[in-house]
Amino acid sequence: MSILYPKNLSLASHAMSFKSFYSLILICLLAGCVSRQLSPFEQSLFTQLQQRVQVIKGIYFSGRLKVKRAGYGFAGRIEAFWTLKQVRLDIYTTLGWPLFPAIKKNNELTLFNYGSGQTYRQNQALKILKSYLPFQLQLEDWVKLFGCQIWYLEKQKTIKQKGQFYVLFLTDKNGLWQEKIWLERETLRVTRIVLQNAEGDWLWEVNFTYKDNQPLSACFKDMLSTHIQIDYDQVKLNPQFKTTWFTLPFPTPFHTE
């Protein structure tokens, strides 16, 4: 035993040394990934996308809307208005009869139900909106996502080329969310966005199609099996809005020209 014990001790020491050595390599590799600098090309793509978001001060879009989840389905029409300080969403039946407009400004949510003739505020209004909103998206985020076909987190990570697409990887500043954005290499149009949590669990994704350089459709799905499809009629960036469009109640059904 006195002869074998030192040999075992030596082997154990070598094993620990190799383990420490490989751990050190892994730490260095991870540190290199964290501190990796973006190439000029990668930085250029991130900058273009960021500037595209920054110049948008207002959004209007309209189209056909379909919402489907377990035990619920809706088909109708939609109009949406977004500015930096306020947002409005109008939902109609397939025949164009108004169901409600919902407005959020100064962090206050108001909804007017044409069927009942009643105005709902805050939690009561949100309860009605939840039928149309997907997982963990506020009204203003919902409208902005579908209106300008972009969801842009603050922290840039890296870019990979996959076939005819660039895939941009981003996180938020607190490290709670991870995002992947697919850009067409020729047009730099956003065709797909995927959002995950910090652990990499899939939360939601949306796919966009285009025709003649205009958004044609958006298909959204989330972890709660919510499916939303919008077939666009119009999409306008930075249009002129009347201030009265963000004021409730409305004496007559609202339609834009």
C-alpha cells in the first residue's frame, strides 16, 4: 500500500492539473467571446438597422387580422396608429363594423366598446385587449412591431451569414432577453424575428413577407400557442396624425380616409 499510494496521488494530481488547464482554456475562450469586437461590416449592419428604427417617429397600418389560440378565434380588420408618446388600435368586424378603439397615452389605457357604449380604463380595458395581444407584448410594442417590421434590443452581439440572409444576434442591456433578426442580404429587409429568454427558451417569433418593396403579411406565434396573422392594406411611416385621433370617446364610428 505504501508503494501504490504515492502513485495514485501522483495520478490524481496530474488529473487535477489537466482539469485546471482545460478549465483555464474554457474561461479564456469565453472571455474572448464576451470581449469580441464587431468587424466594420458587422457594425455597419447594426448601425443601419438602428438608424432605421430611430428615424421612425410615427406609424400607421391597416389590414385584415386573424387571431387564434386555444378556445378562441377572431377574424376581422385592424387599424393602428403609433407615435413616440401615444398609440391607438381599432378593431373591426370583417364587414367593417367597429368593435372598439383602444388608446394609450401618458401610460393610461382607455377603450371604448361600441357594442355596449361603455368606456373601459386600465385593467378593464387591458382585459379586453388580451384577446388580441400576444405573449408579454404591450399595446405600443405590438403596434410598433407589426407597423415597422422591427424589434430592436439595445446590445449588439454578432452577425452570421446563413444562405441569402444575415442573422443578427442581440440582447437587452440587462441580459434578460435574446433576439435573432433575419435580414435579406440583397434588400436588408427584416424577414424573421425570434425572441428568447436568457436561458435560450423560445418565447415568440414573427415572419414578414413583402411585395413590391411593401409589407404584404406578418405571421406571429408565441409560447402560449397564440397565432396572429395580418395581411396589410397600407403601411405608412411618419404620417401626419390629428391630435383628435388620440382622444376618447368618439360620437361616431371612426374610419380613416
